[in-house]
Amino acid sequence: MQTILVIDDDESLRDTISVMLEQEEFRVLQAGDGREGFDKAISNKPDLMLVDLRLPSMTGMEICRQLRAAKVLTPIIVLSAIGDEVDKVLLLEIGADDYVVKPFGRRELLARIRALLRRTSQDAHKVLRCADAEIDLERRIVSRRNEEVRMTPAEYNLLVYFLQNPDRALTRDMILNSVWGYDSFPNTRTVDAHVVKLRQKLEPDPNIPRHFLTVHGVGYRFLP
């Protein structure tokens, strides 16, 4: 039985989500503030977390940041109110895997939970390779010639997306939707900036890329 930790200071919503998840045969843990939720995430090691953005004692954003800094890789779905000014890019950069805007439907939330659990389960215990680099999907570690290559969460997620879609012409919009997780974005140049970072960290010669190739007028193609 998979365990889901629900961190939300709205007791009524927290109970509603918990009952729904228990009906779907998940084991549910609850926390009413950020600090309690962070501690339970560390001690109980749930399979997935639902984290409200606005929490007393420790915000949802800070929970994401500190868990990822502590190398805790538990999948995180952030819950945000419809009026919140959410920097979605920042949330995903600091390690959130998805977000859902309140109010949300039961089917939508369950679909996102199952999709994320399925994706992380498939990724576990796999090591992928790119030239002289190894990508450990379970530990989210990239190494090159036995030395760890430091990457932001967004750089890492982009790299994995390329690895899972070799030799395909990928448009910038496809990449944004798949890696950053939503349909619109203020500036597709963010993809270009992250590809430049991957080239600098993984290409033998970043000025003459052999793996992360530009497809003019389209986007990029990755050749392992």
C-alpha cells in the first residue's frame, strides 16, 4: 500500500482529501502546518506528498526547497489557491513535480497522483547514459568520469526528457509542456538557456555540440 502525506492547514479540505485517498486504497498521513509536514516527510518517507503553498511555520515552497537540499526525492504535488501569485517556474526549479490549483476535482487530483507515482516508479533503479555521463534516476545523480555533475532540478528534468526521447525533433513548446508541466510559458528562451547549460556540463566541446543538437526553426534533437 502506497503512502501519501497531505500537508494543509485547512482541516476540512485535509480530511476530504484523506477520505478520498483512503477510498482509493492509499495509506494517508496528515500534517496541519509546514514544520510538522516537513518532519513527517523526513521520518515517514511517504511515496508522494500533497503540499499546500501557504502554510503556517513553513511555506510549501520552503518545504520543497529544504527536502531537495536534503536529497529527499519524494514526489511533490503543490496545492495552490486560485488567487495565489504562484511562480510556477520557481516551484518546479526548486523541486516540485507538479501543481494543482484549488478548487480541483477529485478525478483531476487522482489522475495527477497516479501519473506521478507511475512515472517515478518506472524511473526507479534505472541508470541511463549520455556519452561519458551516467544518470542515476533513482538517486537523481549525474556523474561524468566518476565525478558528480551539479545540476538544478530543471536541468536534470530536461536531461531525462531528452534521454527518454532520443533522435526526435522536439519543439520548444513540447519541451516546456513536458518538462515544466503546463501549456503556456512567457518566454520559450528558457529552453534555450537550459540547453546551453547541458551542453556546457556534458558536451565534449560545448561550441560544437554532438548530443544536444539545434533543429533550426523547430527546437532540438538529442543524440545519445
